[in-house]
Amino acid sequence: MKLKLDIHDMTNEFFEDSRLLGIVNPIKDYQFCRQLNRQLRFDFRINNQIEIQLKKKQRRYFFSVYEFSETHCSLNHYLYNNQFDGEYLLPEFRHLDFLWLLKGDEVDNPFLNDLMQAIKSITGVQLVMELAHDKIKHKAHLIF
């Protein structure tokens, strides 16, 4: 008897009550986090325990993930680097440099819009957009 892991259910559960932003800002991830922490009063820190590793074409690719947890609620912020050595975490969004996942608490539209405006105010940010979950083909790549 073979058992099959149902990635679809696991993926849907992971993304339940989450929002995802795509960001274009062609600088290093640690520099972007420093800007977010300084200008927007976040406290993003790299979390090597949830780094995403993909194996493609007999090579391993490592996508860093930065994490910040709100103190007054259950909301967690995760900032993924979408590129590593010519490969993309979400190849369907090659034009994006970063992916920002908000998860753990409900995020309403006014909060998300305020956050997007704040991110846009950072020097070098060219685009901030919400990504609809149904448009993401490689959702499983974001699961840690």
C-alpha cells in the first residue's frame, strides 16, 4: 500500500487567512530589511531555520526568509527573497524581488493598504502589489 502526501490540502491550510505582497526593489535582502526596520519600525530578522531550499537541475538553491512577529497580536510577517543565483522561488513572478507573507491573524484591507503605502515610501521600491492566491502556481515553494 502506498501513501500519498496531499500537498494541496497542506498548501491550502498554510495559506488560510494569509495575504501575500509582491515587491520590486532591486537591492540585497539584508539592506531592504534594514530599511524596513529603520524607517517603518519593524524588527525583521533572518530565520535560517525556515530558509527555503529548492533542488533544480542537480543544484540546490537557497532562498532566505526574514521574520517579524507583532507583539500586540498573532500576526507574523515573512519576507522571502524571490531570487537566488538566477533561479526564482516563484518563477511565475520573475519580475518581483521580494514576497511578503502576512499570516497568523486576519489582515483587513485598510491595514494592508496602509502597509503597502508605507512600503512604497521606501527609497528604491518600484512596485508593491497584492498577489491573489489563485494566481500563484508554485505555492508549495513558500511553505516552510
